[in-house]
Amino acid sequence: MAAVVEVEVGGGAAGERELDEVDMSDLSPEEQWRVEHARMHAKHRGHEAMHAEMVLILIATLVVAQLLLVQWKQRHPRSYNMVTLFQMWVVPLYFTVKLHWWRFLVIWILFSAVTAFVTFRATRKPLVQTTPRLVYKWFLLIYKISYATGIVGYMAVMFTLFGLNLLFKIKPEDAMDFGISLLFYGLYYGVLERDFAEMCADYMASTIGFYSESGMPTKHLSDSVCAVCGQRIFVDVSEEGIIENTYRLSCNHVFHEFCIRGWCIVGKKQTCPYCKEKVDLKRMFSNPWERPHVMYGQLLDWLRYLVAWQPVIIGLVQGINYILGLE
């Protein structure tokens, strides 16, 4: 059995030289970690003032960046959403190629190819009648898959923390890697699909003509037409549909149930597609089993900032530290 390495570090350059002379080839992984840890402490000894300055730069950058992002979102929401979507789509690709995460890259390419086709269909004029349902079906499918994947990943992480992985003879590091990977996949693609779905919903609704982000609709909405997809409604609100039911909002406008659910949950809209009156989501999703979908959607909206802008802010902080000579 190898003897445990005890590293006694002197002060200044002499201590660093002592650590550099340690032969790492004969050490166990735990002993190598101890030596590396001691080297890091020796390198940064006496830099407390510099570290405090770096922390202040980080805090100040986070505060300023948050204020700028909020103002940008309020004044120019369309450009903010487009840039955020591009950030979320491209930034993980850079780390994937750099770290050789080929499995993620394959899934990313498949998702991007199908989503590009769906987005292309959603932005065509005139809009094909079947396109709105195609768009909502695709993004609703990704939404449900991401929801299930995130739940499984979260459960795997919790099982590992409580040691339940040992019942299946799974190593803690393997179980934790599995859980964190699934959690990342679920949250990342959940955030990404909602932003793509919102963009497609805006394009389709403006093309159909019953909805505009600002101003009055360009068409009058008949009681027998769904403002989301522009197709006729054949089932009365009081009737039970064979394929699909009809739903009436509190503003008395009626829609296909699938369309209005896709509009509110997948497309991130909480107003009537025609009159913009606020939709009561609690009334729409009265079933307790459906309400977690609403909370999950709110969680994804919150995570957009972390996925899209956090890497940019951290990179900006590192750039400032480099310019000021801080390490």
C-alpha cells in the first residue's frame, strides 16, 4: 500500500519549488489531488486583495448586465427574444464541440433539422392550413419529452444523494452523471422549444390575421372560426367532441381545445389570440395533474437567462480580469 503523501508547503517561491519537485507518477489519484490542491494554494497565497477585487468585478458585472438586459427586454422585446434564442441555440454547440460531447451534438443536429423545417413552414405566406397543428404538435411533443426527461434526471440525482443507487449496484459517480445529463437535456431542450414555439406562434398568428402584437386585428373573428389556426369549429362548446373539444375563454371567444392549449403552454401566450384579454390558466387547467405543466413552463422561462446569458457574462468577467492583469 502506497504511503500517504503529506505535503508541507513553505512560503513564497520556495514552497512552489518544493511542490514542483514532487513526482506525480508514483502517487495514487487521491494523493495527486492533494498535491494539485496544495500547488493551487501555494500559487494564490498572498493574493487575497486580488481575489476580493475579482469578486467585486463579478458582482458589479452581474448587476449591470441584469439592468441592461431588463431594459433591453422592455424596450425592444422582439430583438431581445431573437438574440436570446440565437444564444441558447449556438452557445452550447461551442462547448459541445470543444468538450467532444458527440451524443449531445447528434441530438442537437436532429432537433435543429426538424425544428428548422417546422419553423420554415410556420413563416411561409400564405400559410398552409395544416401548418399550425403541425407546429404545435411538434413543439408539444418536445415539451412533453423534455418534461419527462427532466423529471427522470431529477429523480436519479435525488436517489443518488440518498444512496439508493447502491441497491442497484451502480457507482455514485455514474448515477450522478446520468441524472445530471438527463436533467440538462430536459431543461435545455425545454427552454429552446418554447422560444422557437413562441416565435412560430407570432408568425402564424400575424399571417392568419386575427392577432397582432400591437394594434387591432386585421380580420373580424367569427364565432365558428378558431383564431389560432384559422380553421372552422364544428363542435359546439356544450358538446363532447369525438376527436377534439371546443373551449371558450372568459372573453367568450371560442377555440379548438388543442389550439388554445398550444397557444398558452407551448407558445407562451397568456392572452386571448383575438382580444388580448388575460387567460385564466388555473381555470383552463383545472385538472391537478395538468398544473405542473404550467409551473414547469415558468421554470423554463426563468432558466432562459442562465442558459443564454450567463456564459456571456462570465466570459465578459474573465475578459475584464485579463485586461486588469488579475488571475
